[in-house]
Amino acid sequence: MKIKSFNSTLLSIYIDRCDFGIGVFAARNMSKGEVILTFTGKVISLREALAKGERSQSFANRH
């Protein structure tokens, strides 16, 4: 999965821990309807997403 316009997006968001594990949060006020991120890549099932989430927990626990 790739994030388009990462450099300009970098100033608008940050990644941090939350009650759900790890999340993406706004670092500034956003306009209604503003596109924050656009993802490209393969669409995966919920089962695949949950499996990937379990693997990413080890990443979240290291940071």
C-alpha cells in the first residue's frame, strides 16, 4: 500500500497509540471534505486485515 503526497500529508497528521492500538490523527484543523490520505493497493478481506493488525502490534509495541 502506498500513500500519495506523503510529504505534504506529513505536516497534517501523526501516528500515535490509542485505545484501539495505533492510529492516524490530525495535527491541525481540517476543512470539511478535505482529503487527508489516499491509499492505493490491493483490497483485502477483514480476516487478512486482522492478521496484518496482529503483526503490526509488534511494531506499535516497539515505538
